[in-house]
Amino acid sequence: MDKVLVEVFIPASEKSYDVFLPQGILLHEIVYLLAGTMTELSQGYYSATPDTILCDRKTGTILNINQTVEEIGLMNGAKLMLI
């Protein structure tokens, strides 16, 4: 399975993390996994909720959670934001 290396920014902790995302997985599964991981890594600054979203950091466009990474067209070096 191919993977894409992206940067995920967490505004609450003002930190970015490099993450490999598998191309064939739906984004809602990735958001669920990222939310849990980022809650732990941010040492309490970020707290996941059912309304957690993943968006493009540059444009602010919310990514469709019903598509795969490949369908959305994420490429290596993409900058995302988890809020």
C-alpha cells in the first residue's frame, strides 16, 4: 500500500507533525486515528471531539471524510490542519 507524507498542524498546541497516510483508507478513519494520537502528543492542548475535522492548512478547505487520500489528491508535502 502506498503512503503519502503530510504535515499535520495542531493550532491548539502550535505544533506540526509529519505523518504517513495510506492512500487507500477513507479520511474519516484517518481523522479518528489522528485525533487520538494528537491528543496524546499535544500533552493536553488538543482534545479530540466528534466534530474534529481535517482541512487544508493553506486554503482552509475542509477535506471530505468520505473519500480516500488518493481520491482527494493529497501529495507528499501537503500541509493539513486538524481542528
